[in-house]
Amino acid sequence: MKKKCSGFISAQAGRPFLLASFIMVTLGLALALAFSNFLCISSTSAYALSSRSSSSVIHSAAAAPDSAPSPSSPYSPEEFVRRRLALMELVASSNLSATANPAASPGSAPGSTATPATANSLIILSAAPSHTIPAGHFRQDNDFYYFTGCEDADAILVMMPASKDALLFVPEKSAGEKSFEGPNSLDDPTAKERLQVRSIMPLSSFDEFLARLASRPQPVLYLRLSPSDTVSEARDEAALFQARRARNPYNAELSLDQFRVDRLRRLYPSARFEDVTPQIDSLRMIKNPEEIAVLRRNGQISAEAVKRAMLATHPTAYEYELEASAIEILLRHGCRGPAFAPIVGSGPNTCIMHYERNNRQMQAGELVLMDFGGDLNYLTMDITRTWPVSGKFTAEQKKIYRTVLEVQKACIEAFKPGVTSKDVNDFVARRLKEKGIDPMGLRGGLGHLVGMCVHDVQTGPGPFVLKEGMVMAIEPALYFPDKNLGIRIEDTVLITKDGCDVLTAGVPKEIEEIESLLKKGT
């Protein structure tokens, strides 16, 4: 039987209603007060960096929960503060330039009187969305993690250059969500101190916060207007793949970043929008001591993984068996998984640069090419080795392999700060001529950067120049599809003060060493 609703609330039934109303009003006043405090920008509220922030070493994973952004993180809280401060300084500098030269800023009206350069500026970065990786672990947005160490999905980071403050807006979870997925930083009383941010607030309050700032004169929002990158997809690759998907008009859609920017432009048309990506990338390109420690460890793990795959090689084995042997090593040693879809190509598949089906049965006399690397603590690795399925190179395979190897070794010998791609080309040509080796058309080069993305970020027009702290992957290759023969050799190296260190040296690449190792697997 349905009960009639009289439209009135009894005194007894109204008590919860009145209590809820009181709580809502109280929270509203508190939120408004918090907003007013944040918008009254103070230059004295920045977190000071400790004296060890520039030379920190990797922390134990068993450290106390309040000593790192997450129990498994090797990065100190001070490092994330240092990164945020560095980004805000870069943004403040660019904003000062724009104020001094209004014509350079498309959002500035001629003859307008500028407010202080950073007074109404915000940097806004979004976390990765939840529930978007089929059958995979959540991995935070690279840029968001780089500045927070926070792994909460759907969150928003706001940095305020004028006060050097950082605020986090985190989704409120229902009891059901918490029981299924666990709580987030909004439920953690230690999170504010652990993440070293000014405040952690409900995501539902973000639009009100932004509306208050946008109502001020000449607001400037620094957003990621360029594509995001992922563990395996560079910024330029993301744009390229989006364009390819759009060949089918039913696949054509805005990326999540494009949607976010479009929404903000509609909500706040008076704001000036600037791309913060170049400043972010200039920081991410240079690795600090804590990152270098993780990269060295990842190099060791990934090299061991490829060695295991080599030992699992024999005629009639399937390519996926080698992949399985390598992935086991990654997972047993703390990697979240591979940094990209493993490439294990045998025979004709050695000539397909990004082959990833890995389902062919290997045959005697063929080569197998494996391109592989782990994802450890948000830093990747990239290794390629090519070896004979039967355990011994043929004379023809050996000749081509030696050429590729000598080019790669010459590139690594040339790597040091200040070097350009042309410098490497010239050095490789001289070195191979000295050794009397036909380069078969190979010239060498700089390869690609490695970091949070396996094809990591790079800034600026003009010649790319190596700098200390960069991490590069160098991968010369020769392909002969008519012979079903492809050879690629790749290592990841760290640019040091006067040269480079090979981070993936733990897996052999000399012909004699490869053949010796393969004997152990038979």
C-alpha cells in the first residue's frame, strides 16, 4: 500500500532535516572562509625546501607512511615541493614577460593596464580519470604525478604562483566506493602533511573556487594545452594517433584534455589561457638524483628480464613464451608492468619495427628481436636485443649485426653534454672509417629521451643538445625484409658530467657474449 504524502514534515521527522541543514550551512561558511583565505594571496605561505632536497637519495619502501607521498614511493615529499616551486617560478617569469610586452599575449587588450604579473594566475593540472584502463592497473597522469606524488583518480591540482601555494581538489567517495576501491586523500588526515600542500578540498568545490578567481581582473589560467603523454605514448604520438582514429568519422572526438580546456573557456571567457606544457617539459627532461636511482634499478631489472627471455629461446618456441619469461622478472622485482607493449618478433617479424602480436612460432636459423622495458615508480626503460633462435649467428647475420653494434657503440662513445645529432653523425662516420667498417647507410644519432614516458618529453625548436641529467635511448637498426632479417640494438643511457652511463648494460650485446649466454638455455 502506498502512503500518502501530506506535504508537511512532522516534528520528529524534521529533526534530521534541521540537523542536516545546520551542518550544510556550517560547511558552506567554512568553505567560503577557506576560499577567501586562499584568494588573499600571501608570499610567505610557501613550503620551504629542506637542505637535502637537491641531493636526496632513494628512500626505503618501508618508510613510515608520513615520510613519502605513498608507502611504495621512492620520492621524498620535498622533491615534489621543489618541482612545484620550479614550475611556478617559470610561469611567473613568463607572465612578467607577457606583462612587459602585452602584444605578445593574445588575451591582452591594447592599452590595458596590467595587474601584477602573477596576482590572478593559476596553474591547473588534472589527474587521470578512473576506470579507463581495461584489465589494467591505474596509472596516474604523468604531469599530475610529477608535481604531487598523489595517485588519486579524478583529482585536480591548483598551483598559485603569487603565493607559491598548492591545493588539491579530490573526489568525495561514497561508503560503497570506499569498500570497493579504498579511500583517497580526502579521507586521510595525514595527506595534507604527507603531500605537503596547503589544503585538500572536495572536488565539488573546485568550480566555486575558480569562479571567485575568474571574477578578478585579468585572470590567467595555465593549462596543458598540448596533448598529454602516457607511459607508452609521447605527446606528439597522442596527437598523431587521435588523427588516425578520426579517419573513421564515428571515432572523431575531442581528447579529454581538449574537452577540459573547452569547458573552461566556455565557463570563464574573460580568462587568458596559456600552455604550461613547455615549462613542464623543461623540468621533466632533466632527472634528479632520486629519479636516477630509480632508473638505475629499472635498468638492472629490465636487463635481467631480457636475459631470461634469451634463455627461454629455442626453435619451435612461441614469441609469447619469451614475453612471459621477461614479464615475470618485472613483476617479481616491483615493476608495475612493461613500459610499452613488448615487441618479440622472429623471422619476418624482425622487420616490423613495432610488431606486438607476439604469436608466431620461432624457427631454427632465424633471428628474434626483442624490444622491452619495465615501468618502475613512474619511470620507464627501453632495451632492444637481437639474437639467433638456434644459439649461433650465421655468417651473414654476424656481419650485419657487427655493423649495427659498432654504430651503436660509437654513438654511446660520443654522448656527452653539449653534443648535437650532427656531432654524433660526424663521430660515428670517423670511428667506423677508422675501423674499416661499412656503415651500410647507418649514420647514428641521439635517439629519444626516456623518462615517465618511454618516448619522453622534449622542448623547444632548434637543434637538440644533450645536457647532464638527460636519459636517452639509442637504437640503430638495419632491416632486410627480402631476407626476413632485421637487427636492432638499443640501450638506455644517462648523460653524465663528462660522458654517459649505460643503464642497461646488464644484458649482453657482444656476439660472443650472446652465444655464450644462449648455450646456458639449451
